[in-house]
Amino acid sequence: MQEKNVIEQIAKKSGKTGDEIKALVENKKKKFSGLLTDSGASFMVAKDLGIEVGMDSVKRINIAALKNGMQNVDLLVRVMQIFSPKEFEKNGKRGMLCNLIVADSTGETRLTVWNDDVEKIAKQEVKRGSVILAHNCYAKEFNGRVQTSIAYKGSFEVEPDTMFTDLPEAKSKNVKAGELKKGMNDVNIEARVIRIFKVTEFDKNGKKGKVMNFLIGDKTGTAKATAWNDLVEEAQKLVEGEAVSIEGAYTKQGLKDVELHLGWQARIEKIEGKELPTAKEMRKKTALVKKIIDLKQGDSDVLLEGKIVAVNRGALFYNVCPKCGGKVQKLDEGIVCDKCGEVKEPDIRPVISVRVDDDSAQIDVVAYGKEAEKIIGLGNEELKKQRSERGSESMIEELQELGGTKITVIGRVKHNNYSEQTEFVAGVVELE
């Protein structure tokens, strides 16, 4: 739509003359030091007068020309970084937001998208390097820098990258696990999840927070990663063995090695990762090989190789909370989880204990979950069904056939307070 047509449209709908509208447009441009385009100024005048005009009347503006208070502007930009989405609550209503760092040939700014547009980012596979055309944005100054947001009735489209050669490249250099050094910022790494640890809640200066550790690795080595607060929810979706891309992290010196930390600026994304070694390969590579006779209390990431000589008596599974996975108790008032409260229908977690001999000594190896399933040879539902039909004793008698089977286990040494015996808790199990 041409500028003349926009002014005529505003004049007709407002009852003002064309000259009066032109004067308002010029005043608006002066207010923004001449950095606002004619069409952008016209659109703002229309908004001030409560008049709707077509979106095609808005022309894109360069990032360097953005000023605090600007509204109804279009931005054609390249995505330089995407932060993890965040939930928020305002006036009793829940919503979602996602921050992006975007750039054009004149500079960069933070762009915030809201609610449905957050889902659109995932559906349209917007990533670092994508070109987007954001409609109906407004600018607001924060900490001395102008930031932008897509307005309530705004939108964005993903544009073909090859059409806009004037936009800067999204340069991103991935760091290898073996290259991590303390004090690094904006770290991007592609790695495989080797091991996941439980979430820990803490209270610092009256504020509650959450932290979760997980181990990642690639061909060059492994590293401990720590997710904080908002990123914990994303980290909880991780599965051991899958490949991930981590963006916007930073490093700190840990007790032993350099650690990767994921704050509010970081992002976790699942990838194919065909070039990465498997989690088992990396755990084997980093584990300390020991004989049973040499095990000490507190040993972890130890690799044992031996033969199963017996399957110990036990229940083969125990009931857990379907929400948090923690143990539940059967009380007079029902089944209760210490964390989640009353549980209507508990889930199960397989468990098995086998006696292992490696010619130096013997030790009980205890496996849970997926690793227990490998030894038992049954999944959760089938295990529950067979135990109900046959009973644990009958099943364990049958499992005695595992005697003589070679087993490789990576895990840790633990003192069992119930049996007063030292046992080995398996993290990875392989049967031959």
C-alpha cells in the first residue's frame, strides 16, 4: 500500500483532512529523530486515532533505528540465539514467553515472543541462523538497551535464508567436551547424555531453587553439566543415551574438573548425533576397571567384569510414585508418596540382585529400572503380569539359569544398611 493511500485511508476514517494527517505524520517522525519510515509513522498515527489500517502499510525498520516507545514496526532479522521458553503468571493467568537474540546489518536486539508464537517456534523449527519477518513489534528500553516484543496481534514468518544476503551470518562455533576451560561464556556443544542425576531443591537467601546434574560426552571426553531453575524442567526430559545440542552455557571450575552450567540464557535441544559415540562406549572409556577384592566404600564409575553365580531372593519390583518416581508407603489411609501425597495407582520399578564372581571375590550387584529389565528379560507390564500369575519365588527359580552368564557392570559401591553388607549398584549392565 502506497503512503498516499494510507493517508487517504486515515483521513477518510478519522474525518480529518489529508494535510492534517500529513502534519501528524511529520510530527511523529520528528519525535523519533527522523528514524521512523513514512509508512511506520502513518501506522502509529492511525493507532493513536484508533483507526485500523492494513498490515501491508507497515514497512520494516532497521534495528539501529529502533527507539523506546516505537510500535507497529516490522523487523526482518536473522536469529542469532534462542533461549529456553519460560512460563510466567500474571494476574492469575499463566503464559509462555521465549527470548531470541536477532540481528540485521545494523545491529542486534532481544526479541520476545509470547504464548502461541512460542509453540510456533518449535513447530516451524526456528533455530540459530533462521531468517524471520516479525510483524507488529514494539520497542521498549531496558537497562539502557532497546528491546523488542511481538505485540498481541503481531505474528512472524520464517523466510528462505537464501533471499536475504544482507543479513549477518549466525556464527556459532561448537566446543568439544575436551576443550572446555573455566571462564568460558556462550558455550555451544553437541554431546551425548551419559548419565542423569536426581533433581535437588535448595533455599538461598529466602528464595527456593532447583538444580540438576547430568553427565555428557563426545569423542574428546566427558563433562559434568548442571542445569539451574528454569532449565531443570528441560533437563528432566533428557534420556540417557540421547544426543543433545546445548547453547548459551558457561563454565566454572568444579571440585575436580571444569563444569558446564546452564542458566536462564541456555537452551537444550535434542539432535540426531550420529557422529557421537554411544553412552555405553563413553562410560566404559571413562570408568575405572577394578577387581571385586579391590573395591572400597565410596568407589563410583567403576567397571566390573565377572560371571553371575546366583540370583538372590527378592520381590523383583517395588511400587513407586507415578509422578516423581519416588518410593511409596502403604498406610491405613492408603498409598502415600512423601513428596506428592496420596497415590491412587502406583507405578512399579524393577529391581534384581545377582551374585557376581570375578575370580578375586564375590559381591551382590543390584540393578534397577531398565538395567534390571535387561537381567530379568521382561519389561514393566509383563513383569507385573507374570509375578501376579506365578509369584516372585517361581520366577527367581527360573532366573537361576543365568548362572555362568558373563556380565559387565559399571556402577558404585554402597553399604546396605538393611543387610549390613557391601553391594555394587549398577548404572550400566551388559550380559553376554
